[in-house]
Amino acid sequence: MNESIDDILGLKGREIQQAFDELHRNEIKSKVYELKLKMPHLGRCPICTLPVPCKHFSSKSKISKDHVEEPLLTHTIECFDFTDYLPKIIPEPNKRCFKVRYKGQNSIYNFDYNLRNTSLPNEKRLKRLENIESYREYKLKREKEKINFLKEEEECKKKHAEHADIARQKYLKKQKEKVQEYNECLVNRIEKIKAIVGKDEEKRKVAEERKVKYYEEQKMKLEEYYLKKEIMKKIAREKVLELQEEVVNFKPIKIKHVL
């Protein structure tokens, strides 16, 4: 009663189980091979499955056929018919079945042949891996876009700083030229002012000399005038004295009136 299913099925059951295991392994290898064949067309590395460029290849053209595995044997591709390992019974159009007697009871195991082509035991695992890979690719794409955005922003800031520096250099150059021109104009103005001041100084000196000369002439005239005045006073005094003497010494003259 404690016999296993292998003991019940016997040699033919073990052969069927081995056939299913071999089919399982071969189908997984076939799917892996198909996936590796698709990798170069999807722009991915067949070794690390990352988007090219990666550490193995720098571009799609560098992916050689040597890095793609050899095709599987003919018994592992789609032409392999696993029904050769099944009991020779008359199947339904799209089904396979076999009978098993266990504990005095007959059991019939059925499976859909078409469903076998589409539902692998590791299909969910493969889909999960595909989703993980898609999510990883999405994250890498987002990180790449973020890095590119930051790089573009950095380049934009760098260009803006370069333009600002160029504008500042132009402004400083223009201001330097203005200062130099102003200094040249200032030197010319200072020279003109010095020339004008020198002329004014010469004119002032001439006017001062003329004024001094005029004052000296007027002084000489005044001295001459006062000198003449003193002489005239002296002469007038002498005349007055002479007149006084004449008056004192005057003898009256009698005048006879003739009638």
C-alpha cells in the first residue's frame, strides 16, 4: 500500500517521466537560445543582457556570431515529438492521456497537447524575470535620462557662464578703452589749461608791469607837481615880501587938480 508511483508505473512510467524532464530542459534551453538570438536585434549584450554599450561590447556592430551559442540539437527544437515516449494509445484530437492503477483503482491522466506548447513550467518565472529586466531597464533609462538632463543643465549653465564671462570681458575692455580715452583727453585738457593759465599769467604779469610803471609815472608826476608847487609857493612868498616892502617904502605923490 505504500508503493510509490514509480513502482506502480514501472519501466514505462520512468521512461515517460525522463522524457518529460528532458523535454522540460530542452524547451528551457530552446527558449534561452531564442532569447539570446533576439538580444543583438534588441540592442542588448548576449552575455550580460544589458543594453549596448556595456563592458563586453562598445556597439551593436561589435557583437560577433562567436558570442552566440551554437543551435541546439535537432531533438531539442520544435520538430521534436515527445509523443514517441508516451504509451501507444489512441488519443483524442488535441489531447494525450494514459492510465495508472493505484490502490486497486484505475486513474486516467490527461493533458492538452496544444497547451503544452504555450504553458511551460517556468513561464511565470520567465515572465517575472522579463518584468524585472524591463523594470531594471526602465530604471536605467530613467537614470540615464536624469544624468543626461543634469549634464545638459550643467552644459547650459557652463555656456551661460561663458557668455556672461565674454560679456563681462567685453564690458571691461570697453570701459578700459573709455578710461584710456578719458585719460588721453584729460592730459590734453590739462595741457590746454596749462597753456591758457600760462598765457593768463603772462598777461597778468604784463598788466602788473604796466600798473607798476603807471604808478611810478604817476608818483613821479606827483613828486614833480609837489616840487613845482613848493617852488611856486616860495616864489609867491618872495613876491609877497617884495610887495610888502614896496608898500612900506611907498611915498605918496601929490596930485594937483587942475581946474
